[in-house]
Amino acid sequence: MTNKTALDHYRLLGRSGLRVSPLSLGTMTFGSDWGWGADETDARRIFDAYVDRGGNFVDTAVNYTDGASERMLGGFIKDKRERMVVATKFTMARDPANINSGGNHRYNLVRSVETSLRQLDTDRIDLMYLHAWDFTTSPEEVLRALDDLVRAGKILYVGICNTPAWRVAQLQSIADLRGWAPLVALQIEYSLVERTVEHELMPMARELGLGVMPWSPLGGGILTGKYRREDLSDDNDSDVAADRKGVIASTGHLNQRSLDIADVVGEVAAELGVSRSQVAIAWTLANPAVVSPIMGARTLEQAQDNFGALDVTLDDGQLARLNAASAPTPIFPDRFIGRPMAQQLIFGASTLLARR
């Protein structure tokens, strides 16, 4: 059963001693430069509502809304900087015409940090994420560059997003061996419509001391009941799209199975008398590896509704129904080792040990 909490019931971030709120305020919706999102007035209302409830953990990126997100956030936190934990990210190209303005290499990292410090109008970044693995830069270059910035005081903690589990484990092992700044946070897509991360990424995070920060806990809005069967079409493919629905379709989640899962979310929400969004976020918080789901909102009403997820208690039966509706297909080696034959071969026929 999940327990009720509040934004000022802080949690430790991974293996660090840093204390953060159980919901992180995502600011990719701050600014309308990408054709959707909140203007500065609405963004300020959302930010103030979060902070007034004790929230202290905000998430942005150097490229969000072409820098508008960081610039707005910098103004919002100015008079309360020492209360806030500010996370931002580097990797994504800041200038499409400059081949070195994107990637994980030292050049882009240093330039991105300088840009973020200027846009946020602050003297340090509390948590710097590598936004996505570029499959090009060596692990040693990435880690040494991050560690140099930690030693210089420009960033305090290091996290990583959207990277294969084996690579994250390699990076953490190298950092520990060399005495470089370790990874303390793992930001990954995680929701009732995206549970494949439970195979490798989430167990790895727990073992290696990374707090999990789920992005898109509402499945891009699918779990809120926003989409219906009539929204399904042959256009739900992986092509790049400009509109919001097209972006969600391009993730591959806008399908019959996801809508079936959303139906179960709706049933549980009706039983509890709460919103579907609150049920979806509460479900992510039930996983012990999760520290702080990232909630994004375009309106104050959406933000206030998301805050309400911390008041939702899912009983064991409701969790079981949600888990059954969304269970990911097992993969190797769990698919093989979890079978009775393999268990008997490992432990003997007389006693089958419960696996973690």
C-alpha cells in the first residue's frame, strides 16, 4: 500500500545526502517558444504554488523552449535560491548549425554549463544531468569533464538520463574506481505505459545508488484519459511530428494496449474519487526505487491536481490490478531463469528460493 506524503516530506537523492521533494517540478512547459506551454505569468503561478507547498526540486534543461525555461526559472528562484535544488541537463544541440553544440563531449558540456549558468543567473548548478548517451564520446572523457566541473564548484551533483543500463553501470564503476564524482540520479521514462525500464535500469539504479526520477509519469497524457479509441490511426508511427498528439504518437505509446491500461487507471480513480493523473503518479511513487517523479503542467489547475497525487493511497488490490494490466513482457535472462525448470536446476528440486 502506498503512503500519503507531502512536498515538504523530503527524500534523499540516491547515494547523496541531498534532500529533495517527492515530486519534482518539470519546466519543459515553461515558455511557448515550441508552440505550446505556459507563458511567464502562468509559469510563475505554477512555480509559486509548488514552492508554497514546500517543493524544493525543479528540473529544466539548457535547450528547453530554446532557453526560455531556464531564463524564466532563473528569475523565479532569485529571491529563494538557497532553498531550491536546481537540476538542468546538457547534450542536446543548442545550435543546429554547429556540430559541436550537441553531444556528451567536454566542449559541449563546458559551453552548456556556461550557458545554463548565464540563463539561470546563478553561480552553480545543483544537479547536472547528461541528457542522453551519444554513443560517441568515451566514458572517461564524460566523467573527467563532469568531475572537473564539480571540483570547480560550477556543478554539485551528477545525474544521467536516457542511457542503457550497462553503460550507466560502467560509468558508475569508473567513477568509483577513479574517485570521481559519482552518479546520484537516473532520469528515465517510467509510467504504467512504459515499464520496460523495470528489466534492467531500475534494479541497476537501486544497486548502484541512483535515485530514479521518472519523466512522463502520465504517459504523455494517455493515462489521464485524454485520448480515445478514435484517436488511433495508421498515423500513429515513429515519425517526427510538430503537434502535441503527433509527438505522443511518435513515442509508440498511443496504441490499444495503452488505452486499455488507461481504462484501469480510470476505474481505480473512480473508486477513490480522485483524478486519473493522481492515480498514475501515485503508482510510480509506489516503486521503492523512485525518489521524485517529474510533473509538468501547462496550467495552475493541472499542477494543483498533480500535487494531489501525494494524498492518494492505493491499496494492495488496486496496485495488483494496475500492475496486471500493464505488466511488461519478460526478457532474457529473467524469462529463462524465472521458469520453474531453471529454478530447480539452480536451487534443487526440493526447495525453491524466493528471488528478489
